[in-house]
Amino acid sequence: MYFVYILKSVFHEECYIGITNNPVRRLREHNEGRTFSTKRYAPWKYVYLEGYGNKEDAEDRERKLKQFGRVHRQLMKRIFRSLTGINPAPFVECSAEIRRKTEATRRKALGKVAIDFDF
């Protein structure tokens, strides 16, 4: 079984979308700083987890969530309270940070220089 997950930093207003076949191990890796993209914002907690029977379906869902289209907006509406708690601002900051990181990754994959924007 494979899982698509959304992590939220406990002390920072950062989120991360990923995929794993072992959620317990993967959260431990994030919190121990063994993942480059998340180590500076540790510790993390799960705010959302979806299970899939095969890796291809999970990868497709992760890709759709990282594209920030209708699928992403609908999910963010559903888990808004988990992401924000009392203050609605983390939702906007979280989405902007994921969007920035995804754009940088896409540019690197295309062979272009990735420009790091602050939102």
C-alpha cells in the first residue's frame, strides 16, 4: 500500500506533500532531518494521509496535488482547519511555499536555472 501525505511543520508555517509506502518510517525520516527539503522546518506532523493500492495511483495523486489546480484547492478546503488551526494565514503561506518549491523543482527538471522567490 502507498500513501500520499501532507505534513505541516509544528513550529513553522510550512507544508510538504509526499508519497511513501511506510508512513511511520517516513515521518521519522522527516523529523530526524534525513530529508534535505524538510530538515530545516522539523519537527513535522501529518495533517492528511490517503492510501492507494498501487504506486502509480499514489504518484498520480501526488502530482495532481502539486500542480495546484482544482484538485489541490478542493483538498485544501477540506483540510483547512487541520492546516490552519485558529489563524487562517498559514493556509496561504503554506500553499505559496509549496508552489514556490514545486516551481523550482520543475525548472530544474527542464534544465533551467531555478529562481528562488519569496512570497
